[in-house]
Amino acid sequence: MAEYFELHPVDPQPRLLRRAAELLRRGALIAYPTDSCYALGWHLGDAAALERVRRIRSADRHHHFTLVCASLAQVGRFAQLETWQFRMLHTCLPGPYTFLLRATRATPRRLQHEKRRTIGVRIPDHPVPRLLCADLGEPLMSSTLLLAQDSEPLTRGRDIEARLGHEIDAILDGGDCGIEPTTVVDLSVNPPRLVRQGKGALALLTGG
């Protein structure tokens, strides 16, 4: 059964985050809160955890996974950033946006879109993923906690435990963070293409 961590949503307990980071380094798959839905998270280099996520989410090789970063410096290591792309990320992040960018050689091929060689990146405006990435010292691979048979993401810790308690290793309960997913924008093309309208306001993307 998954370990269950009850976290303060604004000031999460450091000892619990350190424990979660330790589990991730050892190959754990976790559920954690963001500024836009709960998500599944796992260590960047963990191929076995990635396959568990594919199975849980019924995701094929063309599914875009997301690299959750603590800063734009981390984004720049794993995604190619031209000046206009950097400016857009600087304007919108941290916040409820996911940007699709061309991956660099530092990004494992198994994490990239199989045909386009792109990776989703985001910096959530939520203390749990921000501090968790700080404890890890590197980005966290992530996927929205939306199961194939559901129309909406799971958003309560105890519901996640009931549905996935035997399939994941830890649940970081930071309270209800809603069911509206991120706004997804493809920045691997110019002009940018809106892939999904979500929680992030479009005005920031258009300068309005």
C-alpha cells in the first residue's frame, strides 16, 4: 500500500518532502499536488517507473510527458530555448502552463515524443513540487493524474489512495487542487500553437 503524507498546502513539512525525494531516488512512483490538478511523478532516469505510468494511464509512445522544473535554468538544460521562447516562459512561469519544446541531448529518448523529439516542460506555482525538485536537485518527470476510464483528473488524496494505493508508492496529499489541467502550448513551432486550453490564461500568451 502506498505511503501517505499529509502536507500543509502552503508550508509543506520539509522532513516529509525529504522522505518523498528519497523514495523517488529509489524508484518510487508518487502522486503529488500542483497548481493545476494532481500528477504522477517519478525520477528522470527511472525507465521502470515510466512503464508503470504508461500502464496506469494507458499512454502510448506518442504521449507527451512533462518535465517539472524548479527554474528556467533547469528547463534550458533539457529543452532548446530560443530568445522568443525564453521570453514567453519567463512571462508565464511559474504557473499552470505546459510548453512543448525541442528536447536537448540531455533528455533521455524514452521521455521524448517518439516522432517529434519534443518534451513538455513546466514550473508549477505550488510549493510542493517546487520544494520537492529542490530536494531532488533535478527536475521531476510528471504526468497528469487522469486515468483512461475517467473524464476528470483525481483531485483528493484519499480518492487517489482508494483507486491507486496498490499501484503507486506514495501519495503527497496537499489538499484539493482542482480538476482543471494546464494550458498546453506548442513552442516547437513558430507561431506557437495552442494544444489545449486549460487553467492558464491566454492573455499572457498573446501579450493582452
